[in-house]
Amino acid sequence: MTSPWSAGASSDVPQYGITKPLSVVPPTEKDKAASAVLERLLRSFGLFESVEKQRLRETVLGKLHVILNEWMKEIAPTKNIPEQYAEASAKIYTSGSYRLGVNSPTGDIDTICVVPKFITIDDFFSTLQEKLIAMEEIDDFTAVPDAFVPVMKFVFSGIDIDLLFAQLQLNVLPDDLNLMDNEILQHLDDKSYKSLNGCRVADQILRLVPNMENFRMTLRAIKRWAQVRGCYSNVLGFLGGITWAIMTARICQLYPFALPSTLLSRFFHIFSKWNWPMPVKLNNIEEGGSLGREVWNPRINHRDRLHLMPVITPAYPAMNSTYNVSKSTLSILKSELKRGCDAIHGTFTGVKKWELLYEPLEFFMLYRHYVKIRVMAKNKDDYKSWKGLVEAKLRFLIQRLEITEHVDAAHPYPPWYEDEGDEGYDHCKCFYMGLKIDIPKREGGVKPQKHQINLTHAIKYFTDNINNWIGKNENMAVRVIPVSWSKLPSSVFPNGEKPKKRRSRRRSAGLAKEKVATPPVTPDKPPTTDNPAAKVSPKRKRAPEDNTQPDNAKKPRKSIEAAQPDAMQQERPVIASNEQKEALKPKHVDHVVKDEPPEELLSSSTLLRRNRVGKKRIEINLL
């Protein structure tokens, strides 16, 4: 077999990242056909924007730029600045998916308002805010000045806009301002630096990929997969858009001539086997230098050593984009990457294979127990800011649940669902987390019939944290409620139809195995290794029975009354009818709570949950 390096010496091989490529083999006809099938499938998902919608976005950005410059001229005379600076203008930049060229038709535009030093963030959230709210073209305006990155959110002529603020230490912004120049970070405050970082990282990613079009098509495919599989959310401890972009760019560096179908296959193959916490990097980390900014360095910073899944941003100063990843979400991400690798392993030319990759996650079939977080407010404006804060703090609830005794993992699910609030709360939505519970076994390997799991401390820590927010008022409320699978509303299931039974976790989360037709086992054809259907699972073996009757005679089912002595019952199971099973159920169950207790935070009631598989009872106590 010809080596991919045989085309020339190692010095002739192009290097796009911190290592040389793994392969420089050009694509085959099979790769081209597979990529064409993949693109058709992505277009059928509606991931590409029409030309008219693209022009509308450009028009909106142009109008927003005009508004910012008008605002600058209005407030400049009040700043007591030299006359030559009074004509200074603002600049608008984009970041995120729009700047990378992979935005969806319904996606928003992340924008940054860059201003000279005499404009402050207080001006941004006062005079500019008033100007925008007064415009007829702008709807659904929300300002979050005390967020990690202060932002204004609004809809401008049907386009969702997230507007950030960055103040440069310059009297006038030059026409050829280059945000990639590290010198503009001199004396920058943290909020302005964080706002600029998104734009700088996006530009650096585009500089470091060998083929921009192949990168964009592959990233669209990966983002779609992450969304349908419920692992696209930085705030909940999964991965956000910029992290998926960095990981995709790294694969493009390793296979610079590969087409999207091959890049997608290599993405899952490599990252399903990645040795975390080994970091993913597109370039070498630039140390502090003259600016002295702190960069990601686990050798020096103890906090960086705690990161579970580091993916490092390529722009200075380098940071970990996955600092929210927890033990639970890391396990889920590993499982989903392994599933993705299995889904597209082998041949990629058939649509059926790609569709298997994009099967939606059946989240509400995975667990027996869930936690429901209900967010409520009495008016729309309070609800928007309150929901954003609760969502930003949910990672603290996940972390506390992970260290709760007998809770093996907490699985957050990004979608929000409509819900009914308490009396007087007209705006309400809820969010769900699945709980993977590990019931300890007693001596002899037997699990107890009942077990108590106390979630009080985890929930109280979370609610105390958000209730102490300075912006909270009496119009806002939150409820955290344990919910068993049987109590889940039908509205959270596809088409609003709840199945009668919860399927096993393996069938819901994994890939369906293909059924292979095999000949039946006959007396004249003994079981062999070539006859898989002849193999009998040890769990289905039965004890030998009386063979005095003919082989074709129907043997009567044994009843409970006709059961064998105790010694024999341990060797051979007794099969009972449904009526007999009902008769065997305990009659005295007054101690079991059958009705759902009041859904109040930190209730003293005991919520009894039924473990369907093991027929055990698990008590979730809120003391």
C-alpha cells in the first residue's frame, strides 16, 4: 500500500497546525459521491439560507451601523472632549456562526459595538438602549448589563441581534482597525476584552483551516448532529458553537485535502478515542508577552488542571472554551461521540447511513427519574432576564447533583417546554434533567426494596444562589421538582404521545442493531457456531421437565398452588398467570404515597418512585 507521505519528503508536506497532517491523499470518486449525498441531506434539513435572507441580514447590519454613528454624534458634545474627536465614529463587527459563515436561517447575529474611550458602558445601556427601544423596527428588546458578557438582545426587522460592547483605549478608531492586532488589548477592561474575543477567535479559526468551504460544510453537519443529540449548549456543560468549530478545524488540519464526508468520519473516529483531558489546539499557545494576559496553562494554574475536556481558543490570550464541562456531561459527550462513530462506520454513500447519525435523542426514554426546573414570572420583561439567569446557573445544580449520594450522573437537556405557572405567574417554562441513580447492593448482590435519595442540599444550594441575585424581585419565582417517568407530561414526547412503557436505556440511547435472518433450529440440525439462532441465552434456559408426554403434546402451565417444594423452586422458575400475579401483590400498602405531593420547593413530603426493571422502590426524599 502506498503511504500518504510517499508523494514527497516530510519537509514538503504542508503543516496547518501544531503537527503535520495525518494524510494528504486526494479524495476519491467514492468520497465525492458520499459528500454529495451528505450535502443533499443537510439541505433537506433547511440549514442553508436563501439569497434574500442573506441580503436582509446585510441590510440590517448596515442600518445598525448608521444608528450607532448617530448615537455617537448625539452624545459626543456632552463628553467635554476636543473638537477633533467629536466626529469619531463607532464600528460594528460580527462573531460566532455568522462570521464563520455557517449560520442557519433562524439563527441570530452576534455583533460587537466597538467605540473610542470617551464612550462608556453606562452610555451603552442608557442612551443607546433608549434610542433602540423607541424604534418601530425593533421588537423584543432585552438588556442584560450584569451578565458575564454584557449584552442587548432584540429583533431588528425580523433578524435576531445580540449586541455586545467593547471600549478601546483610543481617541479615534482608525478606518483600517485590525482586531487581530494584540496591541488593541492594551489597558482593556475585562468586559470589553471578552466581547472582542469572539470575533478574534472566529477570524483566527478561518485563518488556520486549509479549505474554508470543506470546513464550513463539515461544521454544519457536526452542529446539526450536536443539536439533535442534545449536546449543543455551552451554558449547560456541553459544547457551544465555537468549541465544535475548533474541533472541526483541527480535523481539517489533519486531513487538508479531504472532503466533508471523510472529515465527518474522521471527526468521530478521532474524538471518540481522544485521550481527555489532553487539550485540542489549533496552534501553539502564545504566552503573556508585553500585555501580561493570563493564558491557559495547567502547569502553572491549578484551576486549569481541573478542566475535564479542554479545547483551547486559538487567539491570544488562549483560553479553555469548555470550562463548564462536568463529569456527567463529559460522560454523555463521550457516549455520543462513540455512537456517532458507530453510526457512520464503513461505507458512507447511502442516505440511510447519514440519517442514522441524525436520529433525535429520545431523552425522555432514558431515565426513570428526572428533575424539573420551572421558571416563572408575572411579566414578559422579568421573565426574559430571569430565565436567562436561571439557565446560566443550572451548571451549579448539575455539579451539586453529581456529588449527591447515589446519584451517578445528572443529564441536562437543552430544550425548554411550555408549562403552567403558579397563580399570578403568566409566563412559565420548564427545563428537565435526567438522573442516573446508582442503587447500592447489599451483601449477596441483592438491591434493597427501598432506598432514600436526598436531593435537598443540591436544590437548596442552587435556589439560594439564584434567589440572591440583585436583580430578582417579587415577580420572579423558580420551582425544582423531582418527577418520575410515569408523571412526565405527554407534551414532552414526540407528537405529544407518551408511550405506555419506558423502553430500556440501551434501546433508547444506543444504535438499533440490524436483524439478521437465520434459519430456525430443528431437531435434525443441532446448534452450531454458524447457526446464531440456535444459541440460547443462559437467562432463558429452563430446568428439564417431565418427558413422559409426547413431544407435540401441549404441557399445562403450572399454577402457584401446584408449585414444587421450596428446594425445587430455587432450581426451576414458576410461571404464573396475570390474575395470579395480581393476587400475589401485597395488600397492605398504606405506607406508600400514591398521589403526587404538592409541587413546592423543599417540601417535606416523600416522593416514592417505582423502579420498573428491578421492581424495586426508590424513595427520593426532600427533607
